[in-house]
Amino acid sequence: MKKILALIISVITALTVSVGCANGEKKDSVMTITCLLNGDRLEGENLETDPTVEYIEKKFNVEFDFIFEPSPTINEVYIKLNMMMANGDVPDLMVLRADQTLPYTCMEDLVEAGYLVNMKEYVKGKESEFPEISELVNRNDLKTYYASDDNLYMLPREYVYDHAFIYRQDWLDELGLSMPTNETEFKNVLKAFVDNDPDGKGTTGLAMIYGFWFEHILAGFVGAHRFYEQDGELRSVWDADGERADQMMQGLQYCIDLYQEGLLYSDVFTAMQYRDELAMFETGRAGVVLTNMNVTDKFYNNLKKNFPDAEISYGVWSGPAGLARVQGGVGYYQGTAVNAKSGKTDRIMKILEYLMSEEGEELLTKGIEGVHYNITDGKFTPNLDAKGIEYYLTPTKHLLRGIVGGSDVFDEYLYVNEWAEKYEKFYNDYCLNSTAVYDMTDGYFSRLPKRIQAQVGNDPEINIQKWEGYFISGKADGRPITLNKDTFREAWNDLKTHKTDVLAREYGKLVLGK
Amino acid sequence: MKNRGFTIFNYIFFGVLAFVMVYPFWYAFLSSVVPYSDLMQRTLPIIPTKFDFSAYKEILVNGLLGDAYLTTIKSTFIGLALSLAFTVSGAYVLSIEKLPGAKIISSIIILTMFFSGGLIPMYILLSDLKLINNFWVYVIPSLINTVYMFIIRTSFTDIPLSLREAAEIDGASECRIMLTIYVRLSLPTIMVIGLFYAVDKWNELYTALYFIIDYKLYTLQAALYNLLNANSGTGVGGGAIKTVDEQVKYSAVILTILPIILVYPFLQKYFTKGVLLGSVKE
């Protein structure tokens, strides 16, 4: 017994000493800036020692202390921020969201407690010192980011959808098909893929996940969602008695046909994003995948490993109402806020201004000259062995781009991947200079004041997706359902019980001033 | 005949039950060792024909779970030892019948089982105690689990009082009485509680997520949570900047549960004894 006790005490003592040593505090005279980023730590696992971060730290005599909070639903991030706020421990720089109830409430609480810098007020009279921030905060399309006191407390991030139909180009070539340009050709291509099954793996045609992603296909038939006035009341164009109800039904019927004819991934309703649909594509069980282009990084190498001759291409087709593609824009979901009580506001604002400037943008998209790349005789050559180069080899570029107002997706890419050229062309043609419609979820619902979203539930768009899912799957809460005018109307009326009409009314007040 | 039918039913029923429980573990293991192309097929073979341990290699070489392993091992060992010491001491004191105000003290302790301060007061308290982003947050706030303490107290009260009186007559100190009589006679119960504590500490997740900032101080579960959510697309980059292969995720799951699964059989005998203790009055 004594021996065991002695052993336990020795182990505890040894571990305690080692823990004590590991917790030694670092003394530094530079200004430490705590920075809360939502996202998983893996994204920024090397950020503390990243040359770009060190460059910024040296330039501004600061040291970043990054706080990451892994969270699949982002709730943990704002629970933590709430606790920090209650303790007076608010980070100096933080990425906030305004599209969900908890993050929005958190932002409002921070505003009420005087923790956030009023961006417009801050740069007033300092336009020459903060030209980029001034230009951004004075834009007139940032209403969703305003707090309930009608002030702007964060720098919005512009987000460009990089969604595309990604095709097996080698299959198209093998079957003598060209890239589909309309819904009929698209269906024919899927049918040819399924019938011929070029890799012999039992292909299904189109792989995608349920939910928002169907909006792309429906957009080709219905176009933009919007509300219109009828008898003094705002109605959705997709209303069962609305002006585009027929087109909506046509689009739904198209999806139903794809599903029933085996041209659409049969597990679409339960598939997990970035896993199942990519697995289908990279193992030759789907000829087309509808997803973010920036995950090409993930599936391309595996695809080539499985099928060395495989080639890919990005595409989009047009339906009767236009491109089968919806586009997000400013107002998507995030913004960067600065702690007004930290005493570090001026320095942080200067850093943000720098990162938004041309020089900062170059730094975050290309890296440091001489470290990440060299220019010889005017030719740009990336240094693929440089520390931290991995950030620049992704379409999303350096992680810190996420805290400044610029688009956080590819615009200038280091050409190290064989698919990059096709990527850039599609990105420029359809993502940056898109004529696609703004989708209803980001274009409208998320722009409503968040107090309204709190009234109607956190995710009103989920109700609409559920409604679409009823018809595509042919099952409504376990009961069989077929698409016709009556069931369509019934389903829409059911949606009204989810207060879509409240959204319409509030949208009218906000956007149309009615 | 009836008994035979019942026996067959039992075999089938418990066989299916065991399969349902074991299969997820087997599936996770399988997914971690089959080649990527096999994993990405619609179905996995029950017995793999080809093996690929590259995911384990990636985790071990890149040290994806290294710090977390160390933190979890430290918190489990230190936490277990200190928790048992404090819990047993607390249970012993409360089991003494002549303790003045024993009922009031017990009631106050029981109260904490039904009411908690909530997350924010907890954060403020831990901050005042300088425990935020500090390793000791895994140990000190959870030193005593009141339920476990009352289980041990109940075990102590089952020990005949005459043993204690005899020890007192022989001049034994309270500490000696506790260690040589009460702890020794209640060893199965204490071992079971120890196992519970160890599992609790090993599975620590939310303490790390809410009260720790430095990733190097994350526990294994928090690191795993981070890894499993790596592709969620909710990150600061707005997309799947860094994706993690499914094999790596499954391998991480296996590496996370393996130590506790390996320890379990060795404590099984105490577990059975502890559960049976006091169930028969002779």
C-alpha cells in the first residue's frame, strides 16, 4: 500500500512540475492583439509562426494571439464570446456573424455594452488616413450588417460563390459529348453517363447534397426569388398563386425526374457535404458534382490516383429563366469587429486598413517577395518550398484575408495545379462577373433585420428547402406526395405557418420602404 | 424444452445486441485501415483484404494529436489521483455518524447536484481563479463529483462500526482508519469510481472548448472535435480551406478510444465486484 501511495505521489509530483514548466508566461513588450476567428484550428495551425503573420507583426510592432473555436454550427464560438464578454475579456479583434440568432444577439450585446468600434464614426474625418475602410463602410448595400441602433460595427466581408457543376471531361470526350448548355442537354449528358458508365463503377450521374444546392437548378427555371405587391400585400413570386408558380413547379418537376430516373445521387437527402458527393465523384460513381470549386484541391488528387486519365472541367447551363446558378454577395455572413475598450483600436484599424490596401491585398494573395515568390525579368515564380506557402496554394489564399473586407475566394492564383487555368476562367466568367441571380436565402432572408429572424426561427430557408424536398423525394412527412397545383398550394400554405408572410412584410419595410 | 428455447433466444438477442454495439467500433477501425479507394466505395468489406496505415502515419508523424494526448494523459492521471483523494476523504468525513451538522453539510452538497451557476458565472469564477487557459481547469473545478462521493459514502456506512471502534481503541488516527479500514474494504467501489473518473477525464470536451484558448492545452476529445469538424466550411476562410481525409478522422477516433478500451478489461473484475457490493444481505 505504501509503495503504491509513494508511486502515485511521485507521478503526480513529476506531472505537476512538468505542467508548471509548460505554463510559463511569455514576456513581451510589443502590443498583443487577441483575435477571435471562427473556424477550426487546423486552418490556422501554423499561423503563429507563419512568415506573413510575422511580417505584419513586425511592421506594426504587434503580436497576434489567435483564438480558434472549433464548431460545426458556430454556436460554440458565440457561447465562448458571450462568456468572455460577461467577464470583460472581449478579444481585441473578432470575426462576427449577423445571419443567425445567437451571433446576432451576441453582436447586439457587445454594442449595448459599448465594446464595438462604430466604424463609420471612427473613420469620419479620417478619410485620407483610412481610404479603404471609409470606402467600404460608406457603401449603401450593407444594411444587413447594421445593428438595431442603425450603426455599422463591423467591416463586412464580401463573399463570392464559387459554386459550379464539375464534369468528368474525359467522360464527355469519350462519349463524344460537349459541355451541356441547357437543361435538356444537361439531362442527356447525365443519362449518357449513367447508361454508358465509363469507369464501370455504376455511376449515378449528378452527385450533390440536399438543401441549398437545389437552388442552383431551380434558378434556371424560376430566376431570382423576390417579393411583389398584390392587393397591397407583398407576396413571394414562388407563392402557389404567385407570378412564377408555374416555373417553380416546372423546376421542381425537373429535379423530380432526375431523382426518379436515377440521374441524381440517390442518397442526396442524407449525404454529408465535402464527403459523400466528393467520394462519388472521385471514385467514378458520378460524372458530375455540384459543389464549391475550391474543394477541387481535395478531390482532384484522389481522382487522379483512382483514374490517372481523368480530367475535369467546370460548367453551368441555362434554363428557361437563365443561368442555373445563384450568386451570393455582400451580406453573406461575416464581418470583422474591433474592441473599442481595448486601448488598441488605432493600431488595429491601421492594420486592417493596410490589409485592405493594394499592398496588403498583394501580401495576402501572393505572399512576401523573396520568401513566397520571386520576380525575375518580370516573371512571377512561386517558391513552393517556402514556409507558409500552403496558404497561397489554396484558392482561398491567406487565412487573414478572412478578416478584411475583400473577397475571400480566389482571384489571383499561383499556377501550380493543372486545373487552375480552367478554374480561373470559370471563376472570372461566372463568379466574379456573374449575371446569375442572387439566391433567396442570402439575397433576401439574411438581409432582414435579425430581430425578425429571431421571430420566425433561425433558418426560414430550411422550411423552403424542406418543401422542395417533399416533392423531389415524393414523401411528405412519410406520406407519398406528387406534384400538382393542389399539393403545391397546400405545401406553400403550410410554409405560411412558418411565418414566411412575416418575412415578406419585413422585407417590404426594409428593402422597398413599404 | 422451454428453457432451451429461451437460451437460444438469449443467444440470438444478445448476439445481435453485441453486434450492434461492436460494429460501429469495427467500422471505424476498418475505415481507418482500408485503402482510400475501398473506403470511398458504397460498402466496406467486413474483413479487409488490403491494409493501408498511412492515416495513422500521418497523425503520428504530423503530431496532429500529440499535445492533446499529453494533456489528456496528464489531466487523467492528476485528475484521477486528486479526485479520488478528495472524494474519498469527503465521503469518509460524511460517513462519520458523530460528525456535527452532518445532515446539513450533506444537504448543502446535495443542493449542488440539482442547481448549477451556469456557464457565464462559471467562466467568471474560473477567470477570477486564474484558471482560464490554464491546465488546472481540467483538475480543480471537477475535483469532486458529488454523486460519486455519495456512492462511496454509502459504501463506507455499510462497514461495521465495531471495526472503527476497535481501531480507535488501538490508537489509530483518523487517516489510518480511513486508509486501512474504509478504503481497503471499499476498494472495489473506489476502483469503479476511479474508472468513472478516468473515463470522465479522458472524455473531457467542453472544458477545453469553453475555458481553454491555447490549442496546445486542448484535450484529446477537443482535438478530435476540431479534426472531425475540419471540413464543415464554417471557418474564417468561408470554405473548406484545409480538408482532412476521412481515413485520418477514423484513425484519430481509434487512437482516441484505444487507451480507454485497453484499460477497461483490467478493471472489469473490480467493476463486477463494485456493482454487486451490498446487493446481498447475509
